[in-house]
Amino acid sequence: MKTKLRRFRFDRGELSQQQLADKVGISRQTIISIEKGDYAPSVKLALLLAEKLETTVEQLFILEEKDRV
């Protein structure tokens, strides 16, 4: 799964990883892992991130062909 999390952080007032993590109640390390593609967030976390970044989950995360089973 690809993510545009980093792009949206910068487009929404250049939020730092820590600032976004604080807004959704997770660690900065989790934001880093999501941005690197090492961690797929839960539905709840994806919805919270999209809400805080004023976008939709579909715009924030892209399902890749290899992820379709």
C-alpha cells in the first residue's frame, strides 16, 4: 500500500511527524513506519489521519496491485 501521508502533512501547514502523531494519539515512530510503507494502519487510524489532514482515506492511501488478493 502506498501513502501520500507525507505530502498531505506538508500541504496542511507543514505538520511535523510529531505534531500529526499527537493529533491522533500515536507515536512519531508509527507515522514514520506508515510513511515508509512498513506499517498499514488500522481502519480507525486511517480514518483519524484522514480527518486530521482534511482529506479522505482514499486520497491518503493507495492500494497497490500486489496488495489485491
